[in-house]
Amino acid sequence: MAAAVTVLLDGIASGMLLFVLSVGLSVTLGLMNVVNLAHGAFGMVGGYVCAVLLNRAGVPFVVCLLAATLAAALLGWVLERLLYVRLYGRDHLDQVLFSIGLVFVLGACADWLMGARQQLIQLPEWLSGRVEIAGVGLGRYRIFLILLCGAVAAGLHFGLVRTRFGARLRAAVDDGTVARGMGLPVGRIFSLTFALGSGLAGLGGALGVEVLGLDPNFPLKYLVYFLVVVAVGGANSVAGPFVAAILLGVLDVAGKYWVPQVGAFVIYTAMVALLLLRPDGLLAKARS
Amino acid sequence: MGRLMRAPLHALPWLAAAAGYFLLPEQLPLLSSIAIAALFTVSLDLIVGYAGVVTLGQAAFFGAGAYTAGLLAQNGWGEPLSGLLAAAAVAAVLGLVTAPLVLRSGALAGLMVTLGLGLMLYEAANKAAAITGGADGLQGVEVWPVLGVFRFDLYGQTAYLYSLAVLFVLFWLAKLIVASPYGLSLRGINGNPRRAPALGVPVKARLTAAYALAAAYAGVAGALLAQTTAFVSLDALSFQRSADGLLMLVLGGLGSLYGALIGAAAFTLAHHALSEASPIFWQLWLGIALIALALFGRGGLMGLLRKLSRSRGA
């Protein structure tokens, strides 16, 4: 029983992490219709920024997280302005090639600068170890993940539904031509959104060094997980990808814990089945 | 340039391939791998270049063919040509079964289904270690002499000529298919997917057939690899192989079949040269080439050649 609770909470924590990592993709892929297979690369960049600052400069962990977010957001903004903007509306093959190319280039740079080995970080005192709550042992870092990522999700939901920027983004995505005609700066809205999504991926990458590991292969290794979150979650809300990410996290952790011999097969099968049954996402209303 | 003047050009790749046999006797395994990569890229050209269905999971069929031929040879039936046929049949059936899943939903969901199916097959082969050998690969593949006469030798002479002959035959078969009314209808669907059904073209059936055909081609390429190297590893099913195939295709140029040959040769040679210097280097340049191709150069090397010949002709 205690094991089940631990697995459940570990699953929720890694699901939350997955949500932060992939929510940006649900915007680019789901809303802007750009097949961005390089999304994980922004997570990788954030992870390396965090690892370098923490290990070599001794910067406090929370500051590292902030720096990772900003670095990935900046990179995302620059790449969007320079390159991605040319790919909106192009066919999927171009986007696939471009983003695979980007993954290769960034992976090669990471390999060259940091080496191919796994990066390890030392968490600060207040985040390591476990606490006992009602007889169940919980890692402090998992609790931190759940709280932080939960706050991010809540912030995003509020931002998309309640703020002016959220309303503009929804308008720009619903019908770019009309939005442009109404005087909305659609291009700038897209760049900001792209930067935000990349920054969140960077945050996820930094948070994930301890949980998911980090090496130059990171973007391709977790690509499927990101795609599953988007495909299953749909793209019309924050709640869809959130639910999908948590389901995926719990399934993944439980699968690895109880049936390790089946491995990733469950996840892939679930992805294909869900894509076929609900092409618009788990929470989407039935198509009229 | 007129049709007649172009005729010698059609012979050019095959003359180069034959010359390679005599000029580079030390490099025959590399040349074989070019021929196999070229056949795999032809399969991708059929489905991506002609039918317009982008796939990230073509390695599934390559691997299915490789394991079919490898398992047959391992279990006592090492006759190579029937091995190729069996591989083609298995891959085609797999293509027929999965085509409705891929073509059912929109382009984007279909793309992800191909990725998911490819990964599923990889994971299945990985876990079914009792049959496939898992991560250690399929050992003990014994292939009989081709046509009962030509043994597979240490220098790879038979392997190269065998791969080249299969590529030659299947390349011209593909040429015939894409020039047939069926091939033209595929181009029509690719060019305007809404108009094709209005003209009475059964889109789903045509695309399903193209998907299965491309699968069979990829299966034969995989079987060739299994037979000429007497080994099958999980690499045959990897995402990397699907991605590499797309790169070769786009590097050479879509929708001409010759682009597949040129792209596969250029890619494999560049890989050989650059990754000898350093694998990181190779990855970096490959990435840069991809980005440049995606942004600027849709025609690939074939497009470049066409431009050159046009400007000279004018």
C-alpha cells in the first residue's frame, strides 16, 4: 500500500515535470501547426545551463533554475525570429527536416562542449532526502516538483484564460488572418509564445537533470513523451496536456516499477491507440 | 536538352557503380551499403516524394524485412532470392495492415502514428530477445550462394554485385510504376488532394497501395543488409534509420528516383569521411545541411543538376 502511494506520487511528480517540458510543444505543434521535433533541445539547453552554473560556479539552485529558463527562452526567441518564422505554413516535411537538423546541431554542440557523459548535479540540502508523512516516505525533491510545476500550470491556465495576452494568443491562433486584420501583432505574439514555451522547456530540463538524466541525446530520447503529451492532451487548453502528462507519468513510473520487462512498449501502444481513437486529444469534444 | 541527348545520363549512375567495383576493390562493403541505402531511399521516394505521405517510421519495414530474411537464414533456409521475396511479402503485409491507421487521421496525427508504430516495433524486437537476439543482434545467419553459384566472399564482391543487381531491377520497376497511370494518379493526389477524388480517383486505395509498395521496397533493402552482412541488429528498426533515409531523399531531391540514388551515395560517402574524423563533426554538419535544405533548397542535388543543365542548354 505504501509502495503504491509512493509510486503514485512519483508518477505525478514526473508527470508534472513532463507537463512543464512539453507544454510549449502543445502550442507550437498543436496551435501553430509547426512540427517542432527540436522542442526537447530547449530542455537540454536549460539542463546544461543549470548543471554548469551549479557545479562549476556554485550558484544557488533556485537561481540556476531561473537562469536556465531565461537562457532557453532567449535561445527560443532568437531561433524563432531567425529561422522558425520562415517555416510557418510550409509543409510538414520541411519542418521535420529543419527541426531534426536543429536537434543534431545543438546535440553536437553539447557533445563538443560538455562531453557525451551523463551530467550529475548535487541538490541543495533542503531538497534532498525524504520526509515521512503518515507513514509514507516521500522524496523532498518530488514534493518540490509537484508544488513548483503545479504553480506553473495554474499560472499558465490563468494567463491563457484571463489575461489580455492570453486572449490575443487565442485569437491569433483561431484565425490569424482576421486577428491581423483587427490590428493584432500576430508575429510578435507568436515569438513571445514560442519564447515562453522554450523557456518552460528549459525550466523542465533543469528540473529534470536529477530525475530524467541529461546527455546530448536528451531531445530525441524524450521526444516521444513530448509528442504523446501533445497528441493525447490536445492543444485547446492547458488542462488537456496537464491531464495527459500526469497520466503518462503515472503509467510510466508504475510500468517501470511493476512490469519492467514490458518497458516502453505500453507507452507507445497507448500513444498509437489514442491517436487513432481521439485524433484531437483526450479532452476534446466529439467533432460535430 | 532533348530526350535522346538525355539517354546516356540514365546510364551514368550504373556506369559509376560498375566502375566502383573495379576501381575500389578495397571499399566494396562501403559500396554495398550505398546500394542498400539507395534502395531504402527509393522506397521513401515512392511514399514521400510521389504519394506525398510523410513518414517517420519507414525503418519499421526495413527492419521487418531484415529480420524476416535473417530468421529464415538462421533457421535453415538460406536461399537469398526467396529470402528477399519473403521479406518483401512480410513488409508489404505489415504496410497493408498499418496503412489504414496512418492514412485515417490528418497529416499531423498520421505522421505521429508512423513514429509510434516504428518505436513499437523496435521495442517489440528489443523485448523478444528469444527470437531476435534483442540488443545482441541476430547471430548465426547463414546465407547460401546466390543462384546456387556465387558464394558470399570475404571481400564483399558477391555482396556488392548482388545488392547492385537487386537495386538495378527494382529501380527500373519503380520507374515503370511511377510512369504508369497508377503513378500519375499518385502525383495527382499529391498535387491536389481535394481535386483527385472529384476526378474519380479512389484516394485511400491508391495511397494504401503506395504505402504497401514502399514498405515492400524497404523490406527488400533490409533483407539485403541482413544477407550481405549475415547479421541483423536492432539498428535496422531505429528511428535514426528512418531519419537518415529522409535526409538522403531530400539531399538528393524528391520525386525523381535518381535523387534517391544520388542522395544515398552522397550521404553515405560524407558519413564515411566525416565520422572517421569525428562523430561529433558529422552530426554537426549533417544538422547544418538539413537546416539549409529545409529552408532554402527543396530540389536537393537533383535540382541543382537540373538548374546547371538548363543554364548550359539556354
